[in-house]
Amino acid sequence: MNVLIVYAHPEPQSLNGSLKDFAVRHLEAAGHSVQVSDLYAMNWKAPLDASDRTDMPAGARFDASMDSKHAFEHGTQSPDITAEQDKLRWADAVILQFPLWWYSMPAILKGWVERVYAFGFAYGVGEHSDARWGDRFGEGSMAGKRAMVIVTTGGWESHYSPRGINGPIDDLLFPIHHGILYYPGFEVLPPFPIYRTGRMDEARFAATCDALGQRLDDLWTTAPIAFRAQNAGAYEIPALTLREDVAPGEHGFGAHISHQ
Amino acid sequence: MNVLIVYAHPEPQSLNGSLKDFAVRHLEAAGHSVQVSDLYAMNWKAPLDASDRTDMPAGARFDASMDSKHAFEHGTQSPDITAEQDKLRWADAVILQFPLWWYSMPAILKGWVERVYAFGFAYGVGEHSDARWGDRFGEGSMAGKRAMVIVTTGGWESHYSPRGINGPIDDLLFPIHHGILYYPGFEVLPPFPIYRTGRMDEARFAATCDALGQRLDDLWTTAPIAFRAQNAGAYEIPALTLREDVAPGEHGFGAHISHQ
């Protein structure tokens, strides 16, 4: 199978760098093809702006959505965007790997999402009607592909527990899992978090690689997070609120996951 | 009073641009001093990297925290970082204004946080002991200052409601409100969200400005979000989980807000 690792860390000689190298070796040893988008090494341009459309008329008002749509439809996207979209089309599975900085992904990775996720490619896909609100949240261009997050934190696991001060890791990752990966159709696997990275010695690194290797071996069999599909009856359209009989009384991120 | 607006939108002739201009005029008319960090106009460098420490030894392994600490302590931070830290010191209130892209702030603003929030400035401040876990979440360099988010979304208000498919807006903003603003000591005001920006006409824009003007008039009197202070008894240290008798049975982001 084809695996794309989108990797965001500025230092190759880091825990993240070592884990990324391990993942590549492990996947290739299992017979998979691997591409790595090493965003720092690529000097990836983070900010989405008018230069992302190569035929932007001089002096025109830039509209992030409409100019993305135009560029995607007319083949006038910046070449670095097109190259990443081709990698996504090629991939059977996508891994986002990053350190958690200020409770989210690093800016350079956020900018990869903003620029590569063009209108017509990752959003603005499919019909909007009384019955459907676009091909998203369970449908879309990435349908049939799997995705997983590998994330490191300096904080302790308890700090990210259900009553931990940082908030639960699953809730911090919800905007990524649900909003960035499930949105264009990925099946999203449970994440692989590594906590308290300041306390990593050889033995713990070896154990971490063992556990990560197992997750990579199970990439095609692990059950995805059971997010509810947008257009399959769970939501009112166009309000996009859960129907009364779905998860009655529940609210918040967790209500969008089926526990059946 | 002194107000810093950190503003992230690529197009001056946008709703965001118009709202930013309105906010500046309104605050100045009320006698306040205003500075704007217009990140796109400044061509702000988004990715945090080794060049942020100007005396980085050639070939050395870059450590995001330790090199930030060194640079902050030794006056060898990149000048663009120092300038923003000076604005934060000057400000009595800080407004972050941005469009919600993929359920979070734009990459360029995330990169402002990552680079300006140096070790020793916004984190790594204060003692770590059995009784305290640093000056953070209610204490820190920004104590006594207020902060507020102005955020625009293409999606409808119902999509961001308690049972809306995107997740509740307050939960989506929690990593910013609590993790980025409350962390270094800001008092965080309720946000000012503007939904369904594709349906903005003159009348609605005027009403939006009226409402925003009121919020700006009330910047010093609005009750902040009642986040629980880390070192004031609500949390076990060092586990940083809520004590059993605090919000018993509650978990998730909402448990960190006092409803007394």
C-alpha cells in the first residue's frame, strides 16, 4: 500500500525525527511504498495567500475560497500545492506527525492543510440540497483512505486525561480528526500520542517504537473512530445539528461519535 | 488604555479587514491607543525554527524550548519576535482577529503564537514544586491584561451550536482561550463570533459593527470566562487533574470553567 507521512518538526535529530525515520523503515520493510512530506526540509510556505493562484489578476480582491476554486479548476494552483494533492491521491493512508505546540499542530502543518485542501479538492465538493450538504464528514475526495495522527507532547498523560488541565487529548485532536481528516472523507484511526517527551531514554524509545510498529502493522485493520456521517440521517439539513433521537441529551465533540 | 490587535487575513478589502478598521477607529475615538500587528501585511514568518535564535551555533541540534529560552535570556531573539513581545508588554488588552480556517486560527497567526510566546516570556515562567506548576493558567507574564477573540466563519451558527456538526464554538476556541490566552495569564473575555459570512449585506454589517462596538466599549467591564486557576487549589499537582471535589463527575473542556 502507499503511505504518505506529512511530518512537521524543525530538527532531524529530534524524537520526532527518529520516530519518523523508524516509521519509514518499518513500513518499507513491510512492503509498503512511503513518501514523506518533510515540511521544514521542504521550506513549505505556510501562509495561504493570493500567490497560491498563479493567474491572480493584478490588483484583484483575493477571496480565499473563490480563488482556490478558480485555481483548482483551471490548473493554476501553485505547483507546490499540486504536488501535495498528487501525493494525497496516491496515498492509501496518510499519517500526520507533529509535536503538539500550544495545543494544536505547528503553523507549518496548519499551512499545509490550508493551502493543499483546495476548494473542489477537499471542500466545496458535491451537491448542497435538502438531503445533502456537500460530500463531507464521511464522504469526499479522500473516501476509502485511512489517516492517523502521531503526536508528541512535553506534558504528562494525566495533563491530557478526561479531567486534566489541558483538556482531554481526544478533544484537543477533534478539530484535526473530525474537522481536517474526516471532513474530506478519511477513515480516521485512533491517534498515537507520546507524552512527556523530556523523559525519553533508550528503553522507553525502544518500547515506543515497538508500540508504533504495531500500530503501523495494524494500519489497515484498526477500527476507525466512529464519527457519524453527515448525510446518512444523523443530522438535520441544513442546520447540521444532530437529530433529536441521535445521542439524546449529549452535546459537544463526543456526541459526533457513535458508541453502538 | 493600550490595545493590541493581532490580525490575520490576507485581503484588506475583506469583511475581516473592514471589521479591523472599524475596531481601530472605534477604540481610538474612545481615547485608547491602538497598535495593529497585521501579520499578512508584515509578511510575518510563520514557522518556528533555528533562525529564531540569532546566535544559534552552526550545526547544533535545535531544541524549540531550550533555544527559545537561551535567546530570550541572552537577547538573541530574532528582532521580529522582540518587537511583538514589546507590543504585548505595552498592551492592556489584546484582540486576536481571524477567520476560522479548518476549525482553528490561520497558520500565520499560529506561527505568531509559537514564535512570540518564548520560553521565559509566555511559558517556562515561575517555580515548579509540590504546590505550584509554573506561573500559568491564571498567572504569568500577561496577568492583569485582557484578551478577546474576534472570529469569522463561513458556517452557520447552528453548525457551531452544542449539537452542531462542527462542534460547539466554545469548545473549538478552548485551545485558544485556555491554552494560548489564559495560559500566560490573560483574563479571557467571551469571543465575538460572526457566522455565515457569505451572507453579509450592508444592514447586517452595520448591525455587526454596532455589536462589536458595544463589546469594545465593555472591554474593561465584561466578565471574563471563569477558568479555574492552576495553582489555587482546584488541581492536584503534579498530575494537574481536577481534585475530586471540584466539578465532580464532569470532564472535558467545560470542567475547567467555574459555574459558581
